[in-house]
Amino acid sequence: MNLQMLGELLSSIWTIWAIVVFAGIAFWAWRPKNRRRFEKDSRIPLNDDC
């Protein structure tokens, strides 16, 4: 295995890893369980509790 083949293999692994991480974050963000928390957090800038 030469350096070019190793670079191509690592590039492929990096791409697959990035896609898996993105899919995991998207799944976490769109879970119904998190909806109430995100709605509550979205109102933070509008609170006048200062």
C-alpha cells in the first residue's frame, strides 16, 4: 500500500464519518422529545428577565 492509496482510503473514511455524524445530529435535532426544549430555547432572546 503506497501513500496515495492510503490517502484515498482515509479520505473515504473521513467522508463516511462526516455523513454519519451529520445524520446523527439531524436525527437528534428532529426527535419529537427535543421539541419542547428547542421551542423554549427559541424564546430566550425575547425574555425581559434582565
